[in-house]
Amino acid sequence: MTIASLRDLYVEQLRDLYDGENQIIKALPKMIESTESEELRSALEEHLEITRQQAQRLETIFEGLGEDAKGEKCKGMEGIIKEGSEVVKEDMSDTVKDAAIIAAAQRVEHYEIAGYGTVRTYADLLGEEQAVELLQQTLDEEKEADEKLSQLAEEINVEAEEGEGEEGGSEMESEETAKPRRSAKSTAKKGKRVA
């Protein structure tokens, strides 16, 4: 496809996102199956359903444009998903694997946030008001999913780190030091956000 205008670029970027969403729909069930944390599994299952709705929104936008949704494979998403799939196959403890799955899922979310923010801006410039609303809804969902994953990571990452510490120390020592370490890390993180 020759890109001769902003509209052409908009359509090409929408196709990229559409293919990416379909790649996610295929990849998420394997990640869900590999998680140990019920909270993480639930969050990923919920996002799988939302992802299906997001793909349908894109189809609605394509219908409004009179364009075909199919395009070239989204190579960026393909690479991110390939890395995430490799994580699932790695030999690691359950909590460390959950931490790695969160990291892989957040890479997907950040890629999507960048893509949806861009196409939403294009839609606004092109006067595509319905598309702006649909794309903003998806962008908000992606940001919400990223925030939920960040919240889960605060607990799961600490559990993964504590699991490593238990191998080298006594259980009593781990229990006594776990909560203060968590508090200190949370306090430090909050301090960085404010600064």
C-alpha cells in the first residue's frame, strides 16, 4: 500500500493494531495457562475478553471507513509476543514465572498504548468522531490493564524475591524481614513518583 496521506497512514496503523489484537487473542490463553497466581490469571482472562471487544471496535472503524481490516502482519507485536512465549517455556519457579509473565504483558500494553494514542490523534485530525470515541475507549482500557498489572507486580515481584531469599535463609528470618522490606520498597517507590 502506498501511503500518500495522513488518512492512508491512519488506515495502515489501524491494520497494524488489528493484526496485533488478533495475535494477542491467540497468545493470551497460553500465558493464562502458565500462571500460578489466581489474581494474575483472572486479570489476563478479563483482558482476553476485552481484547476481543477491542478487535470488534476496530472492525467497526474499518466498516465506517469502507476499508478492509486485513493488512500485513504486525511485526512489532509479533516480536513482543514471541519474547513472552519464550518466557512461558523457561524453567523457573512459579512466582518468578508470574513476574516474568507480567513483564511480558506490560510490554504488550505499552506497545498498544503508543499505537492507540497515535491513531486516536489521527482520527481526531481527520474528523473521524466515532472512531475517536472508540479508540479512546480502547486506549483507556489498555492503560487500566497496565495499571492493574503494575499493582499485581508489586505483590508478585516481592513474592518472587522472597522465594529466592528463603532458599538461602531460615523461614523465621524471611518472615521477619519480608514485611519491612516490602514497606521500604513501597515507600521508596512512592517517594520517586512524587519527586
